[in-house]
Amino acid sequence: MSEAMKSLGILLYSMLSVLMISCIFSPVSAVSPVKVNLHEAATLPCNRMCSGLVTWTVFHKPGDILAQCNQTSCQSKEGFHMSHDQYLKGDLSLTITGVDYTKRAWYTCKCDGAEICDVSIQIESVNVHKLVHPGESLSMDVNVSEPVELNRAGDTKPNLGRLCEIRGREIQCVPEYEKRVSFSSSLQLKDLKESDSGVYTIQDTWNHEVIGIYTVVVGGSLSSHPCPSSPWNGLDSTKEPDGSRCRSHLKTVLRQGPRNPVIRVKLNENPTLPCCQTCSGLVTWTVFHKPHDILAQCNQTSCQSKEGFHMSHDQYLKRDLSLTITDVDYTKRAWYTCNCSGKTL
């Protein structure tokens, strides 16, 4: 046998050995990150049978047990929970109550000391819509200790990009914003002008996550101001009042992009978001921050909608792709998008 053939044989044997070792010693189940809204509960899944001791820890503190179960009982630290009934059925999931940014981490589940599941947590971006008067300040929460960036895309000055960078207590801004932006427990943008209207984002640069999206309109009213430059369609609102005495005349604002009229609707009424376009394919309605969560859809055959949303198939065939939202409340405040075969209308 030639030296070349011997070398090839050794290489193939080594690769096969690595594959066999990987199969034998890699029993850990890694699942997609669990996404959750700020301050809500999150359940980290792990479905394995384990007749011994199950423990949950964070990756960087392997000796700090958050929750554990055995055949007799379960014990958990405050803010964490495991169900003994579920443990006996092979559901070893961990529930974390009141998730905040300190809970972002990789979590590991072990059975008798052997790793069986690795799960991470991601917190959904906080979406805030604000109508402010010229000369006022905009306050934006920074709830993380990691370095963050303040970015912006606006009406009159689109795609401005990064405005400021915050590291610890230090802040650096582009010259135009140096004297207008301050930081203590939150970011403050002072002396707002109509040209400041737009969409501001706060991004955690270490974790590459957008933690806050602020849609800001300065001056006039939401009905008279054009929408920020973006592909969004939207549902926006003024601040929710304290108490119920304003309930009868409180107005929620529906915005449908620069080309479409503003629609005003009272709280708990049923607004229709208009979209009159020709589409022979699949029409879908979603919200901006959850583009894969389809609220309603129609094709040439039928329509399907989630509870609280409605599209009419008869209207779809007549080029009326409108979406009706029933019983609007503050949880419906978002930017809504209508797509035809994946393209924004």
C-alpha cells in the first residue's frame, strides 16, 4: 500500500473516531432561546426521563443550584420553580418568574451530574410610543449594565445611525447630540424639536440585542404628523390615563403609513386597518416586533384569523385586504404590517 493510501486511511479513521466520540459523549440537548417579555414568566424546556437528582444552574455559577428535584420532592430558590408532578412524567422544565435583564444567561439542566439540557433566555424589545411637545425631554430606560448604543432613523434625517454610546457611567455622543443627551438611570434627550421625530433604538452591544424601541412624534398631534420613515404600518396611542374618568373620550390612534389616512377609535371599539391592494397570493397581517406571528391571513381559497382579529374572504377577492381588530385595548398598541406573498404593502 502506498504512503498516500496509508495517510488517507489514518485520516478517515481519525475522523470516524471523532464522530463516534461526539455521538457517545454529547447527550446535551440545546434548544432555541426562550423569548419572553420583560417582567413576565419564562419556562425553560427540558424533556428527559431522570430517575435521580435533577438540578438547574446557570453556566457561570455551576455550584449555585436554582432548583432541584428527586423522586421524593423538589426545592427551588425564590424566583424559580420546578414541578414534582411534571418531573415524574419526564418534564424537567424550569419556570423563572418575573424575568428581568439580570436573568439573561445560559441555564443548564443536569441529571445526576450529567448535563442534559442547555437553554438561554432572550428578552423581547420594549416598544414605547410617545407624543411630546417641542422643548420637552424624552426619557429612555436603560435597564442593563452592559454597554449600549442609542440609534435613530427619523423623518427629516433618515438613517442617522448611532447617536451615542454608553459604557458604565460614561457617555459619548456625536457632536450634534453632545449637549442634548445626558445619562443617569435613564437616557434623556433634551429640547426636542419636530425634526427629532422618528424611531430610536437602544441596543445592548455585548449581547447584540435591541432592548428598547421608542417611536416619537414631536409637535402637533399624532393625527397631523407623518409616520416615521420605516416599512411599518401601525397602531399607536397617547398615554393611558390614570383612573377611568377619561375612558369615554380617550382616543387610540391607528396609523397606516404615510400614504394612508389616520383613523381614530375609542378604547374597546373595533377599528379596521385599511389596505386596498391587488394580491393574488397569500396576504398576511403581523406586528413589527413579531413578524412570524401571523394575526390573520387570506389566500384564494379561505381566510384564517387569531382571536380578536378578522379578515373577510369576500373582501379579499375584491382587493380589500383590511384587518379588523375587535375590542381594542392598550395591549394592541403596535405597528401592524400587511404583506402580499412576503412583500410589504
